[in-house]
Amino acid sequence: MSDDTTPETGTGPDVPPDRLAISPRSPYFDADKLQRGIGIRFKGTVRNNVEEYSISEGWIRVQAGKTKDRAGQPLTIKLNGPVEAWYEDLGEGAPVASKG
């Protein structure tokens, strides 16, 4: 009688991971999950420029303009606040992973 998905706690098969990055150089990169499409809401606003996020730690990384680091990678800044994530391929009403 147990449901595999619990939107309130952010667990289950159709809820994105706690932390994910779009850079293949990151240990938190997962191409299969990214291919599904991840929606991110940060401080109540849907964002489409997120490079990496952590729900449990409450932050996102976004590109700092067109600035590059010494290795030619985009320079990012870390923004703190409440983060919610969901798979966009599930459409409206998809289970949302959030802290709390």
C-alpha cells in the first residue's frame, strides 16, 4: 500500500537527485537524468540557467556572465536559498524534490 513517490519529502523514482551538475567534469554529472529535463525553482522563480544545484544544502550555481576561468570553463557564482527540482518530462503535477 506504499506509494513509490512522495512529493513532500522528495523521494522516489521520479524525483530528481539531491544534487546534479551539467558539467561532465563534475562528480555530480548524470547524462541520463539531465536528458529527461530538470526544472529548477529557486526562491520561488523558475530558473533555466542553473549549472549545478543542491537541494539539501539550499544553493544553485549560475554562470557569472561570459567570464571564463583559467581552464576555459564558465566562471560560476553560488546563490543560497530554497531550491526545488522536478523532471520536466512528467509534465504538470510532477513530483517535486525539495528540502523540508
